[in-house]
Amino acid sequence: MNFSEMAENVGLTVDEFVEIAHGFIEATQSDLLQLKAAMEASLPQQISATAHSIKGAALTFGFERMHAAALTVEKHARANDLDSVPEAVHRIETELGAIAVALRENREVGF
């Protein structure tokens, strides 16, 4: 991930972007817990709303693959097609992990 370019796209310095992105990771981890609880309870409206939140935040930061996965969750939940949701939620988790690793690695090399 090119955090310099991503920071520039949202009008931040790299340090500001990285700091805010760490907050994004924490918030998204919390959202994922809510999303999983809603999935277990089969609550499509809550699944859709939580996915919408993740989708918007991911788009703001430029995390396009996470945005796409959250959009998939949101669409399927709105259609009450909950069987397709777990795979997309897994993609969100995978992307979140990759972002967290990239942030740690870039922080270590001076970002």
C-alpha cells in the first residue's frame, strides 16, 4: 500500500493518515464484532447498517477491496440473502489484517 499517495488523496500528511488509519482499524474491529453478532442473530437490517458504516469508512481511506467486500455484505443483507454474507465478511477481516500489517511495516521504516 502506498500510504503517501493515499494520504495525499485525502489531504493529509503520511503521519496524520497513519494515525487516523490506526483509529479506523480499531473502529472496524468493533464493527466486525457487531456484524458477526448480527449475523448470528440473523438480523439483516443490522448487518446492512454495520456493513454500510464499514463501507463508507473504507472508501474514505481508499481501501477499495474492503469497500467492495462491505458493499457485497450490505447488498446481500438488504436482499435478505444471508447465506452469501459470511464469505464477504471474511474478506473484510482479511483486508483489515493486511492493512494493519502494512501500517506496522510502514511505521517501522519511517512513516
